[in-house]
Amino acid sequence: MFSCASAIIVLIFGPTLQGSIAISFMVAFFVVFFNAYEGARSPSIALVQNARLLGARWHQVMFQIRAPYAVVWTLAALP
């Protein structure tokens, strides 16, 4: 029934409110983290290559192309 991580948390904190908070935090963190990661990877290769061809540097690609995708996917993961 329990996953390995939640069993470890229950062993550390016991079946208390702090254990429940820790498990809830871990679940929410990993869902949001992996959605942001996939969002940053989701822009098409052609879009990134076109930006590079037009002279965009790595930080311009990161903040003007990849970051908006990551923000949208992160906000979609929040309940």
C-alpha cells in the first residue's frame, strides 16, 4: 500500500501530523518539479534552432523560449 519513500517518512516521523505534512510536501514538490522539467523540454527543436540561427544566445533561449513553457506547465500542475 505505501511506497518506499512514504514508509521511510512514517518510520522517521511516526504516524503524526508532521509525517503527513512531509509526505504531502514531497508529492506536491515532485509533481510540480517534473511538470516544470517537461515544460522546459517541450519547445520544439525547430523553434530553438531558429532562435539560435537568428542570433539568440543560450540565456535568451532559456528566458524567452523555455521559461514561458516551463511556467505554463508548472501552473498547470498546481491544484
